[in-house]
Amino acid sequence: SLDERIVFQKKIYFLQKFGAMKTPEYRFSWYFYGPYSSVAASDVFSFFDEDKDKEISIDDSILRKFVEFSSHIDDSKTWEMVASIHYLLMQGKTKEEIFDQVSKKRSYLKDKELFDKMWKLLSDIKLIQ
């Protein structure tokens, strides 16, 4: 489903930001639902098509940090929000500019309370200052 693909893209985005994925380094760009990598999408489809028994190795401490982070994110809307905040901040946007941009792009992201909660989450785990 579309929601599953959105969540998947955002999880790959953050796994990379947490340092779990050194290679390949996926390049994300601003897309309809926030940061998106066509190469990551393609790799995942081929990964599952080729060999369903493959394993991905992630350091335990990074995995624990990512699982804790993920436990605060309920659905595709929230994944879209938190990834958009991080991506746009890394592009030099201010907090106010980011909220304005995401709320104009998607009416369901006009939730200021959710925005502030996700901003705090990113700050608490030191992915933003």
C-alpha cells in the first residue's frame, strides 16, 4: 500500500541518519510525501525479489536507538512529518519555514501539536539541535 511505502522510505531515511546503513549511501530528495530515494525503493524491491532469506546486519546499539525512536511514531502521517522536519532542517530551513512548507504541501500535516512533538523527539535523540 502507499502508506507502507511511505513508512518504508522514512525508515530507510532514518536508519541511514542513525548510521546503520553506511553503504550504499542513499540520496534522498524532496518529493510528494517528504524525503524520497528512488534507488532505495528499487533496491528493496530487488532485495525481496531475489532472495527472501537475506539478512541485514545492524549494530545492536543503533538498532535499539532506532526502535526507541520508532516507538514514538504511530503511522505514515507521523513518519512523513518527522522525516520532512529533519530533511528540511538539513536544507537550512527554519522551524517556522518547515511548518509552513509541510502544512501547505499536505493539509493533514497542519497539526502544530504533532509538529512540535516530532521536533522535540528529533531534538531529544540529538538528530537536530
